[in-house]
Amino acid sequence: MIAQVLTEELSNGGDAAIGKRLSHLSSIPHIPRVNRSIPTYTEAETDHQRLLERLYEYGLQERRMSGDGNCQFRAISDQLYGTPEKHKSVRKHVHHQLKAWKDLYREYVPMKYSDYVRKMKKLGEWGDHVTLQAAADWFGMKICLVTSFKDTRYIEILPKTPRQRNDIFLSFWSEVHYNSLYQAPDPATIQQMPKPKKRHWLF
């Protein structure tokens, strides 16, 4: 499992500013899916460098989430409440959404749906694109992902029924790790900031 990504924690620069920085990007249609295989060390290292370069380009920085299997729920909690520590509550809401609206999600789950829902209730179980869709639907908020995928920089997860004007901004690294995204501290000097250096990650 990926441990902590070595990035600084910075204060929130505002949803509108982040949205503006990403507004020129094309988003692909979101198709919920469960996690694929875990990448190799080399693949993940390359992906992480690609992600850091994209965040630098957009003037964004990550707030790191613990790599304990709850990172997706921690990152959503951080965006919603300003702290990752309400991840249990976020997971509870997502579990409720999955359980109550199985017809919306079961076609994307390649296993017995009741087993999947039970699994996602457990702390430490990795969230996937199905739980992201369920979170977007429960909170009525768009979830915006800046990814490390080679051919896909940006994905938007749209709620079935939008109820909130604010969006959630996350980074998505190597299929298995999510962090919370914030505006870089000084947008006026972002071009003068040093480019991110290659960093190693640990299992």
C-alpha cells in the first residue's frame, strides 16, 4: 500500500480559484469502476512524477492523506470539513448510498453486489471510482480529479442530482492513492516556483 506522499500541507485557496485553473481542461465521461491491479514500484514512481508536474502546471498543491486504505474518504472529508478525520462519517454516507441505490451502481461491480457493499463498509478498504460516484451522488457535489494517468489528466464525477455549488478537488495517483487539492500559496509567483523534484514512495 502506498504510504504518505511527501508534500507540504497548505491552506485552502478557494474552490473558485481551483476551478478556474482547471476550466480549460477537457474532462472525459466518468465510468465508475473498481480498482485494477496495484502498479509496480517503477510504474507508480513514474506516475507520481507525472502528477506532480501537472499540479505544478496548474498551480495546485496536495494536502497529503495517510496511506491507510482510507485515503479517498480522508481526502473527501478534508475537502468538505477541512479535516481528514471525519473520513468514517464520509464512508458511512457512501455505504448508505451504495446500499440504498444498488440499481445505480451494481452494473459496475464485478462481484456479488451485497459483498461489495459489505466490503466498502469496512475501515481500511480502498475506495474506487464506484465509491467516488456514490459520494458525488450523496453530497450532491461534483468531484474533480487531477490524475496521474498518461492519457487522461482530468476527470469530473458528476452527481445525479446537484445540490451544492462547491466542488471537491482531489488528486488521483497510480490507481490507489488520493490526496486533497488546494491552490498554491502565491498564484502570482507560480512561474517562479522550482519545478517538483522526483521523489520516491514506499509500500
